[in-house]
Amino acid sequence: MSVVGFDVGYLNCYVAVARAGGIETVANEYSDRCTPACVSFGPRNRSIGAAAKSQVVTNCKNTVQGFKRFHGRAFSDPFVHRLKNSLVYDIAQMPTGTTGIKVMYMEEEKVFSIEQVTAMLLTKLKETAETALKKPVADCVVSVPCYYTDAERRSVVDAAQIAGLYWVFLVALAYGIYKQDLPAPEEKARNVVFVDLGHSGYQTSVCAFNKGKLKILSTACDPELGGKDFDEELVKYFCEEFGKKYKLDVKTKPRALVRLYQECEKLKKLMSANSSDLPLNIECFMNDIDVTGKMNRGRFEEMCTDVLNRVEAPLQSLLEQTKLKKEDIYAVEIVGGASRIPAVKERISKFFGKELSTTLNADEAVARGCALQCAILSPAFKVREFSITDVAPYPISLKWHSAAEEGLSDCEVFPRNHAAPFSKVLTFYRKEPFSLEAYYSCPNDLPYPDPTIGQFMIQKVVPQASGESSKVKVKVRVNIHGIFSVSSASLVEVQKSDETEEPMETEQANEKDGESKMQTDQDEQQGQGDGNKETEDKKSENEEMEVRFTSLLDSKKPKVKTKVLELPIENSPQWQLADDMLNLFVENEGKMIMQDKLEKERNDAKNYVEEYVYDMRDKLHGMLEKFVSESDRDALSLKLEDTENWLYEDGEDQSKQVYIDKLAELKKLGQPIQERYTEAEERPKAFEEMGKQIQQYMKFVEAYKMKEEQYDHLDEADVNKVDKLASDAMIWMNSAMNQQSKQSLSADPSVKVKDIQAKTRELFSTCNPIVTKPKPKVELPKEDTPAEQNGPVNGQEKAQEETADKGTTENTGNPSSESTDNKPDMDLD
């Protein structure tokens, strides 16, 4: 089973894998651990990652990045329209009303959904992980921002399914499991603040650590604050400066604007390490004009004052939500690329009044944390016990039509910062199907215009046989992904029976007027059936909430039989992709992967031809010069030159088979020359090997004739056979060498290496059995030996018994040790 963590960022992505030795961040095909979150569309294929990043300037209209912001958002969303003007590529409305990206692909105008584009990026990251692990990847853990709403999280889930991944999400970091000095579970928790300032999002959280567990107490964020805001200030400044200095309107030229963004990002990184004046130079920026400017850290911080002032608000919100004081915070960990800006670090440090901790890798911490969580969830790895409890970032409420109150009723099911994953069971009394609408009850705090989560219709609800309302138990859940769902619904059918009859399943219904129970279940692994059979007498740490929708029966009731029926639920989450659309996207992704593969093979075939042309042209006037006649060399050189010209003209865009045929034509002329060179290099070695064998057998014959003792058991006829074969081989070898020495190097050899090697093998297979024939064994005469005693001698019996007992004990000491699963241990100490 694969254990992989993906950190899919706005600008860059990281992939971490778990192996027996621990967690490591893996590199892509460019030996870089950072893969740009970029997808480029061309006339024949897609480029993803670093290859796409290189086309940001040259193919700017069809190269998309920063698409993570559009997950789960309608095209009519004000946020989308605000960003539209700052994008180099075009966005369009999908048939479902969501945001899509319009590009030219395969020389056709196409609109891809955000889920499809994210799936393309995930496919690339999946390939990187598979290359590192050398096995398929299907299960993984991915981080999403803590401020993502239900619709945004569902959108990412759909993207994962399109890419062939089945995953869970995580927002916590790989921090607590490595710490050896955490307080014991019964002691006061250690509170650590995590501050993650990335390229386009600002997240903060307070986590309570005890030995073996982490609980997120609260989160706060600013989804529109990030490193890009600092880039924007620099771009704005240099646009004005170049307008005055060079009379250039940069914003009218998308390509120039993209280059300016790239240079400003580099300048920002340099200023984090240098406080002196730093230059910004761009050659041939616009209209063949070279531009130059300069900036220093002090001036940069003055320009970004408004941006820096936004850093403290989420930190203040964290303390207010948890009612913690600054003194209660043990440490402040900072991660994210933009957290390296000195002014940002200074603001955070000043707010908490303590030095910031940088024990985590600012770029890779999230990916490593995801891989660690995947290892914890995976049955294939043994990891130190460590539990993580996440929170619901926004309060979730339900509303429904109430017959008793003749209008809408609502109820907050999961308050802000409620533990997740978590389930609750609600009891309704209904005679007919009814619907529940889930929504966020804090629209002002939501970084999303629509607070609606979705509609959930409970179907096939019927009254009891007596005509009274049926008891309907509805299980609602925030799952491990942070997604809300109505996971199950069941109808409790009541059947009256005599007092003396033994009921099959009893359930006391003598509730007081106005009572019903909402029960909770925090265990992730409990099945849906648990919610159907939960009884009202369960009173433990699980929370109880009393709701009443219709009048109950009389308080005194006879014993009853109950039958639990599962009810179908029609789910209509906001902006959820339909199954048929999802299947179509999966199919299209498969076709695009195949097209990319075919295009790669075509390019490889073209490159082989080009490589052969350049390689052979150099060798014809170098190492192969002696092995080709002048006429043949001229003919091949002309053919190579024609092929080179063809490659850059008519052969620029041909099919794979055309390149294969073209290479075969060249090799038909060039292969004999290369074979002559190879023969000339290998032939002396082959002759030398054969000569050594012949000399060895001649020495053997000489030793036999000298009547050496080691060979006196051999038959004379066999030795004569060896003598004749060795002599014949010597004659053949001398003849072949003489004949070859008269041959020109540019002509085909008279004797080939394979013939010499065959002759050597033939000589060895015939002569070696004779030369290595062993002497016959001589049997020694039998001597009278005294009869051995039967049984042990003088007290050996006890020692033998003790030894035998000890051996038996050792062999049977731990029978279970062999049967235990040999799971790879992760050495995380």
C-alpha cells in the first residue's frame, strides 16, 4: 500500500513519501523537490509542472496557474469577477454554472473545469510519487486550507477521483509525533500556535499537544493575504516607475506583465536576505527596450504597511476564540514561503512577545505531515501511537419545514471549532418524506458568498399503522475530509404486542412531552447501522440535545416490538459534480494521458534521428574515419546533411513511424561502419583468449608426455585427441590472423569476432572434460576396530538430556514470533 502526502499549493507543490526509514520529500524528473502548480496546453499535448512553468511567458494565454482559488466557486461569484481582470488566461462559465478555464488545446478552443485542471496536476504528482516508490499510488493524504468550505472540499475530492486517487485531507503538521518531552495525557496540554503564510493564503491555528495526541483548538485565517500581495506592491511600483521613466504601459502587454511578476518575486526573496539596494533588470522588456530599477528592504516595508497590518487580526481572533492569554502559548511555529519575510516575522514575534520557532521546513512541512498522517492511517506501517483531532472551522446548522410551528425551524448542529470527524443522530417525528437544508450559520465570517451546504431529502417516510407519526432517526456527520453529509436515515416501525409476549427488540418511548434526543458518535469507524439502533438510555460523555417536532403519545405504553427500516436519502450538495459528468471527466483525463504519452514517444523518435545525425557526423571524421571508404563517407555525410535539413523543414511535424523509418535508412548506411570499428576493437581480445586456451592445452600434452603423476590416470587416445585439436586450432588461428592482416580496415573483416569465440568455445567444450578428468578413488583395506559402546559413557547421559531439553525450549519458546506480520517500522525518533 502506498503512503504518500501531497501539498498542493497555489504556486508550488511538494510530494512526501513514507518508507521504512521515515518520511522524505521526493524530487521530480528535474531533481527538484518543488513542482510548480502549473499546467500548459499545446497543439499536441499538455505540459505539467516545471515544463509548463517554462512556457508561462511564451505561451501565457494557454498556461494556467493559481487555479486553486476557483474550486467550488460559481462563475457569478464576486470573488471570481474581481480576479478575472488580473488573469493572463481566460475563464468561462461551465454548463453547471461553475468556473471553467478557456484554452486552446489540440488546436481547438476548450473549456476545462477547475476539477479537471487540478486532476491534471495531481496526475503529475502521482507519477512523481510512483517513480520514487516504484509501485502504483492510489491512497494518499492531501492538505487543504483550513478555511475551505464544503463546496471547495468536495471540488477537490472530485479532482482526486478524476486523477485516480482516493484520499483524505489534513491540515495539521508533522510536529508533535517527533517531540519526546510532551506532557503526559493527564497533565495540562502544551499550546502551540502554527502560522502558515503561503503565496495566496494566511492560516493560523492553536494546537494542544499531549504525549500521543494533538487537538486543534481553533483556527483563524485571511484567505486573501499571502506572498502575492507583496509581489503586487512591487509590480505596482515598477509599473508606475517604468511608465514615467520609459513611457511604457506594462499592463497592456500580458507577456511583459508576467515577466515583471517573475522578476519582482525574485527581488522579494533577495530582499529577505539583504537590506542594501538591489537592482531589477529586464532585457528587451517591451518594444525592445531594456528596463532597470532598484529597491531596498526599508522602502519595500513602507510600501507594504497596509498588507503587514493584516497579519495580526487572525492571531487576535485565535486568542479570543480559545480564551487563551499570550502567556499560555508555549511556542509559535512559522511555515510557508512568505513567512521568511523579515517584517512578517517581526510582527508575529512582537504580537506574542516571544522568539519564533523555525524547527519545521517552511516549504515541506505540510507535505511531510500529510505523509505521516497517511502512515498513521495505513495498515502497512507501524507508527508510534498519535491521534489528531481536527475542528469544523465554521458553525453548521440545519433547517426544515416544521408542521407544528407552521414555518421553518432550525438548529445549530456543529458549533464553531467542534471536534471533527464527528457524528450526531437527530430524531424527527414525521408522516411523510421531508427535506433538511444544511448551511453555515455565520455568513459574515465565511470567505464564500453562499452559506448553503446542500439539500438532503429523506425519502419513503410513512406513518405508523395507527396513523401516528413515525420516529425517524437521521445521522449527520462531518467526516475526516471536513465535509458535511447526512450519512444515514432510518424509520423505527412500532408494532404493538400483548404484555405477556416477549418482544424482539424493545425501545422505551415514555419520553416526557417535548423530548427527543440528538445523540453523538465520535468514533469514525462505527457503521451506519449504529445510528439506527442507538437507544435513548445511552448517557455518557456523548452530548445530548433535546428537540421536539410533533406531540408524543401518552406517557404510559404497553410493551412494543420495533422494526428498523433503512431510508433512502437524496443528496444535493452545492456545486457537486454529477456522477455522469464525473465519469466523463475521468474518461477524458485517460484520453489526454494517452495523447501525452503518444506525443512523448513521437518526440523521442524525432530526437533519436537528430541525435544519430550529430553523433555519426562527428564520428565519420573521428574514430570511424579509418573504417569507411572515401566514397561511402561522402555518401553518408550527404545523407546526414539532407536528414538534418529535413528535420527542420518538412520533418518538423511528422508521425512517429516516419522518424523510425528515417532512422532505419541512416542506420542501413552507418551500421556496417560501426560494426567494422567494433570488430577491430574486439578481435585482438578474442584472438588473445583463444591463444591462451591453445597454450594451456599444449602445456597439458607436454606434461602428460613427461609422465607427470597428476595425469597418469588419463587415456593416451584422449590426450592425443587434445593434442590434435589444439594444433588444428593454432593453425586456424594463424591462418585467420594472416588473412585479416592483409584486409583493409574499410572492408568487411574476413573473420568475425563471433567466429573466433565459437571456435574457442568448441575447443574448450571438447578438451576441458579430458583435462579435468578426476583420478579414480582408491578403497583402503578394512581394519579391525574395537566395537563401540552402545549408550553414553560415564555420566554423559545426564549432560545429553540437559542439552536436549535446552534445545527444545529454545525452539518452542516463542511460537507466535514467526507468525507476526513483518510490517516496516518507521524510525521517527
